[in-house]
Amino acid sequence: AQTVTQSQPEMSVQEAETVTLSCTYDTSENNYYLFWYKQPPSRQMILVIRQEAYKQQNATENRFSVNFQKAAKSFSLKISDSQLGDTAMYFCAFMPDEGNQFYFGTGTSLTVIP
Amino acid sequence: NAGVTQTPKFQVLKTGQSMTLQCAQDMNHEYMSWYRQDPGMGLRLIHYSVGAGITDQGEVPNGYNVSRSTTEDFPLRLLSAAPSQTSVYFCASSYEGPQGSYEQYFGPGTRLTVT
């Protein structure tokens, strides 16, 4: 069974500062995909960043980057230069290579403070 | 493209009533899924489909039925609503892109309350 754990239910960061959200997962699969999704108060789920497990290079998307540690089964999200619009719930998700089932963590509520 | 659409946005049901949550996508995606989101529990997979005519159970399928007669539509049926089904429901679609990558596109969600 696949499980995804986000151990920080709530976090806050000052505007323009950097924050890191943690995610760990448990799987026996060798090939898989990892995702971070953002859910603002509008409730819409928005893909932030994606990482393929077979790629050693960490994914980056503008101010968002990940620290992927495959051996440790860790997939943290770093948000640089935090903006007020980053205030949202963030979900880590895992998808095995075989099949299309996504497994989500319980989420981290991030508040950016002006 | 409209993406993934869900209707209704809000619904209140009485215990024992039945209803269908509608989901449609216009991106010709093979894969579609239904999730429920409860406080402190993230999103949990209810049912999913890998193509028209093919459905399978996810993590929390009890009390829900699905069908996939077309690529575009994937309705979720509550046969006899229970208060435990009070939740926010998300439909998602995805496709297998280059190098096996996937991305899920989510609908706006349906907030369901069962009294």
C-alpha cells in the first residue's frame, strides 16, 4: 500500500521569505511520480510541480522547487520569495508508474503574513 | 476548452435520498477519477476509470456507484445518502503524456451536505 505523510498541518511565513513544506511517502515501487498541488480558498486544485522518480535532478518551477530524496522517500517543497497569493492548502501526492491512482497526503495549510 | 466541469456546485440531501453528481471533460482524457475531501484527511479516491466502459474501485467506494459510457462523462451516484457522505467531491481527468508522465486536471468540486 502507498501512503503519503505530511507532518505539518499548518505553517506560516513572512512575505518575501522562504518556506519548506515536508512530505514523506512509503512505497515498494521503483518507478513513480510525485506532485505538489495547491488548493486556495476557491477550492480549485492547481498543480504546482511534478517530479519523476527516475530523474535525479530536482524539479523547479519559477519560485517553487523540490528536494527529492529517493532513498529517504522524501519530497519537500520549497517556496522562495513567498507572496500573499501563496496562501493555500498544499497537498503532496504520489502516483505509481503502473496505473492511474493518486494517493494524497492530508495537506499543509500555509499562510503568508504581510 | 472548458476543462473538467462538475454539477451541481452545492447540494443538500436528506438521509436516504439518492442523487447523481455529474462530471464531464472535453480534453479527450482516458482517465477519470472521483475523490472526496474531508477535513484533515486529504483527498481519498472513490472510483476511477481508465477508459469508456471500464471502472474500478478506489480507497473508499462503499455507498457510491459509477459508470463510464462515454469518454467525456463520469457520473457518481449516491444510492442512499448518509450523513457520513457529507464532503466535498472532486472529479479529475488525466492522460498519459510523454515519458509516462501524468497530470490530473480537477473540476471545481461539489459540496454535499447530508442531513
